[in-house]
Amino acid sequence: MEHHIVELLRESAQALAAAAELLERGQGAVQARANQPLTSWSAVADAVGVSVDTLLRRRREHGIRERRPWFGSEREAREWYAALGRAPPLSRRRPGGR
């Protein structure tokens, strides 16, 4: 009985060590991805946590016409998107769409 418990504890310790190693690798991959440039609008949308449609709508509202983005990191993309949170420029159209 004691031998069985010791064996279960040993297996649990091995499983925990393997899980810790996977977690470390995963965190390293996330950090590496966070430091890579973002060169597509879908990557920018993922970085800021919105849908691509929402991101494209916000771009249009602010008159941004860049075909392809280039942000050096996810942090830069989040700062850029936060700046879009401010009110969009006033439209030159008159009320009623004319």
C-alpha cells in the first residue's frame, strides 16, 4: 500500500514538472510574439483584443487610410488603438447625410 502511494506521488511530481516546463515554454512563446512587429490588421486586432471589423470601422472613423500597418510590438499597437478611443474628427457632412 505504501509503495503504491509513493509511486503515485512520484508520478504526480513528474507530471507537475512537465506542466511547469510547458508553462515556461508557453510564456516564452507569448513574450517572443509580443516583441515581433505586427504587419497585418488582423494581427493588430488580436493584439488590442477587438474584431477585425471593429478595428477597420475605427480606422475609417478616424480617416486612417494605411493599407498595411507596421507596429514594432503589441504595446505600440495597443497605444495606437487607445489613442483612437478619443472622439473621431468631426464629419464634414451635414446632418441627414447630404
